[in-house]
Amino acid sequence: MRYGLLGAGMMGREHLRNLALFEDIEVVGFCEPDRGMQEQARSIAPDAQLVSDLPALLNLELDALVIATPNYQHVDQLMAAIELCDVPILIEKPVVTRLEHIARIRSAVAARSRQVWVGMEYRFMPALATFANVIHQVGVPAMLNIREHRYPFLKKVNDWNRFNRFSGGTFVEKCCHFFDLMRLFLDSEPVRVFASGGQDVNHLDERYDGEQPDILDNGFVTVEFENGCRAMLDLCMFAEGVKYEQEVSLVGDKGRLDCQIPGPLAMKNAADARAQVVFSPRRPYGPQIDSVEVGEDLLRAGAHQGATFYQHQAFLTSLQSGSAPMVSLDDGLKAVLIGLAAQASISAHQAIEIDIQKFKLRPLS
């Protein structure tokens, strides 16, 4: 299978390292304007051809295209790719960064939406996949809590991720992953969001062309769902010293299910490097703990606990079988919609209602 890569930044190179693990995939070309990133990409995929733009990349007769460019470029690039070719596309999250882009992209790709996968890697983390497979143990779910306490945003080319207008805001750029997991684990759609957040520690002394970054570095987001369940996201981006970077808890009428995933500092210590899934029945007392191991080759290939590899494995299987995407365009857009509602709630200091059928937001009256 002949793959092309648009964008060879940090995430693009993670895709390259993982694609190199597949014997039946060849990355034949990539497009990246930054010279330093070009050289890093060449070191991973020396046989891939560097091309000047997206049309030149698509002229390489691809079987699949991976888009891993800055967030604000996704809409125009996806629309151009759909217009120029009919190959399956895996596009990194978030698909859009602005509410008005949702209707535009859905209209543009409506006829070919089945060929678009959205890169929601967290679904494919081994620990979270294990968690999803045993959700039935909790009985009827009621409450879901997701906590990510981690390091600040990394440096990106031209510092695009320091500003809401380019990234969509922290709860779009970083947290659409978790809103996607909420929909997946609760098997329901969101109806209302209330959020509180701020920029209290990170990037306060940074200036870019005299402008201070406006991205948030912490907050809480409460999401109410159609089936009556409630979910909470607890985000802090100045807590990199903790053992577990992500912690997920689902409580039902029969017990609680937890997933704990170590952060990069913990991964350096073999004793702390394993993720685990824990089921705690209401009775009899006695947590049931299962460790989840990830192979060293997958850990070296990226920063997502092997998720990028397993995502590509599923994507490749879909290419070969012609099956529908596991993470559709609408899945990606609904996750962004919740993130946009959280950003709007923080700005307006009020709850935001979500019309999931029309992809609309409105303040709670």
C-alpha cells in the first residue's frame, strides 16, 4: 500500500515511525515546507520523495493519504484532497477549529465522507481499548471522570499552538480526544456543557511578535448526555511530575472501572511504566487489577502508548476490506463541537446547549 504524508512535524514523524513497522506499507512521498523537519523525516523514511505541495503528493498514485499539519490548515487541505483524489484519508484531530467550519466541511465531503478517518489515537491506546472492552462490568453507567495532568504544550513550528485562533483553543486542540472517549464509553450524545478554566501558569512570560499566548492551561468541563449520564474532564497542563498522566473512571450501578496510564517521566522507570485497568465491584470488596503492557518497539515509535500503531493497523485493515472508518468524520466533528462548547462556556461564564443533529451551539437561556 502506497502512502503519502502531508506534514512532517512532531506528529507526522510519529506516523512515519509507526508506518515503518508495517511490511505491507510504503511511504512513497511527503510534503513539508520546513527544512529542519524535512531532514528529520528523511532520516525515518529515506526512500520517500519530498514534493512541493499537495497536488504533487497526490500525483504519486497513492493508496492512502495521512494529513498531520497544523490545526488551522486542516479544513482547506481536506477539502482540496477530497476534490483532487478519491483515496482514503487519515486526518489528524481536530478536523476543524471554528464552529462555522463544521457545516462547510460536512457539505464539502458529504458524498465521500466514508473515505475520511479522523486521527483519534486515544481510542487505540491498549489500556483504553481494554477499558472499553470490559465496560459492561459496571452495569448501567452513571458517571464518567477523565483526568489528564501533564506537561505544557510543546513548541511547534511558528508557535501556532500558542494561540486560540490557530489551534481552536486548548479544549479543542488537546481535549477533543477525551470528548470523543466520553461519547464512545457512554454510548450517547452530549446535550449540555458547563466549563471553567484559565491560564494561570504556562506561557505567561512568552511573547510572539509582541503578543502573549492566550491558550488555557487548566480547567474543568462537565458534559451532560442524552441518556442521563454525566462526564467530567479535569485538565491541568503544569503537573508533569505525576505518575499517571491520564486517569479514567466510569461508575455504574454494579461498580467502578478505572484506567491509569503513566506519563513520560514515569515511563523512564520500569516499575512505573505499566498502565493498568482496575475493576472495583460494589461488593464484595476487592479491586481486580490488570496490567497492560506495550511493546518496546511501539513505545519507541511514538508518544501515545502504541496507539498510533494500532490506529494504522485498523486503518490498513479498512483499506484492504473496504469497511467504513472506525472514527468517522462526524465522530471527529462531534468531539470538536464539545470542545468548542467548553471554550464558549468558559468565555461566557454560562452553560452551553448542544444541538448534535444540527451541529449547533447556543447559550442556556
